[in-house]
Amino acid sequence: MEQQPSKIADVLADVGPRLKRLRTRRGVTLTALAEATGISKSTLSRLESGQRRPSLELLLPIAQAHQVPLDELVGAPEVGDPRVRLAPRRAGDKVIVPLTRQPGPLQALKVVIPADRGEPEPRVHEGYEWMYVLAGRLRLVLGEHDLVLGPGEAAEFDTRVPHWFGSAGDGPVEFLSLLGRQGERMHFRARPRPREL
């Protein structure tokens, strides 16, 4: 059954506000989105305000930058499937599963590293990292420290300090990683104070 032209026009008219809500909700600037997509800032602005008609050539890079399905940008009806479909990728011998689906200052990843007897090769880069071990044993070489973390243990550090991590056991290690901007630290809510009587 074909959609009526007025319904199609309504869907297209809602794309701009939907794009703006998605971008602002995730804290992404027009400049950052322009850099991520290769689409000019003015074109993105006109798309969001409804002055530019959305096209597949514009929506595909935006969906890719936000790491969302294209139908989320155009308001396709929900099909009732709550599963999140994650796309693992390989980086050398590591398997990395992005848990955040948008560009921005904070990225969450699940990382699986197989058992490795290689020598540590510490590296540096801009940012701040927080790691939480899910399974296995994680060896973390951080500056002059050589640590082994087990399940339930966490570490956080400035990534400008030379660092390296890998499996410390005979099997793989799985951990969560939160990567933030330089100078940002992870914030934990402290335990509430006991009530005074």
C-alpha cells in the first residue's frame, strides 16, 4: 500500500527537528558533526532548520557519524525489537565492541584481548581512560607501574602517561573502557552520608 503524499511530506518535515534533537541530546556541535561527516556546517544547519530537503547522500554520513540506523533519522516505525545490534571490530589481536553509538567527547567500549606473551610497548595519546575488568586478568603497564587487575577491579589514568595493557593470564581478558577528553575524569557518586539523629 502506497503512502499518501501528505504523510511523506510530514515525515520529511520532521527529519530536520529529529536531526537537531539527536545532535543536541548527544552534546555534538555542528562543527564536530561537519568534521565527522564531511558535510558543511551551513548545510547541516539548513537541514536541521528544514530549509534543506533531506537526501540519502546527506543522511547516510550523518547516520554513520552518530552510529545509528538510518531509519532512526527519518522516524521509521518501531518494530518492537529491543535488541541493540553491536558491530565488533578488530584492532590487531583485540576485539573492540563500541558501546556508545554517537560521536562525542566520551566513548564506551568493551575490549577482549587474547592471551599474549608479547613484550609491552607503552604508548601515549591525548585523553583520559577508565577501565573495569569483567573477566580474566588484565596487565596494565602505566609509567613505572606494572599492575595486574582481576574481575571487578578498575583503573583510571591520563593517557599522556606511557601505557600498555594486555592479558596477564593463560586466557583472554575482557574489560570495559571509557575514553574521555584530556582533563576529564570519571565521576563516581559517593555513598550518602548517614542521617543525623
